[in-house]
Amino acid sequence: AAVTQISRVLVALVALLNIALGLGFLIDPAGSAQRFFLEPLGTQGMATLRADFTAFFVVGGVAALLGATRNDRAPLIVPIALLSIAIAGRAVSLVADGAPATAFPPMVVEAVMVAILLLARRIFADARG
């Protein structure tokens, strides 16, 4: 159905965005860090950016891509969980650290991605039968 195809495309776009972000942290951790308002401390800070941020975005993105290509809702739980925990962490930061204007755009992007993934999870066929 058209709704399923549109959902698959939207999930694939979410996947590709996350994979691109992850690869950005692998290839250019300092530049990616600046776009996320981060500053690495020495070589270990760079290694942490390359390892942890690459893992977060690539694992979530690949799971979403699997869901989109297989029309399978099961893998979508991975990026849904990752992004939901990120939103929760940002919400804690709003309370603990204040709410600058820069705090909200990433939360909106994450919330839109979660909404797309949750909607797709309802639409996609369960590959397990």
C-alpha cells in the first residue's frame, strides 16, 4: 500500500541521516563535535567521539534501515529506544542546566524521528509472522 511505501521511505531517510551523522563522527570527530556543541579533551576525547557517537548513530541508523528495507517493525525498537533516551537526557538537562534556545531544535528533530519510527512500527508487517 502507498502508506507502507511512504513509511519505508521516511524511515530510510531517518536511517540515512543517522548513518551520515555517525560516519561524520568517525571521519571528522572535531567538526562533528562542534555541530553538537561539544569539545573533545585530547586524543582520548577524540577517540570517545569516534567510538561512542559513531556507535550511537550508526547502530540506530542501520537498525532503521533494516526495518525499512525488510518492511519489519522489530528493528525499529533500537532507534526508537536510542532517540527516546536522548530526548529524556535532554529534558533532564533543561531542568538541571537551563533552557537556551539552542536546546530545542535537536529535541524537535529527535521527536520527529521517533514519531516517524513509531508510526512505521504500527504500519510495517511483522516479519516474524
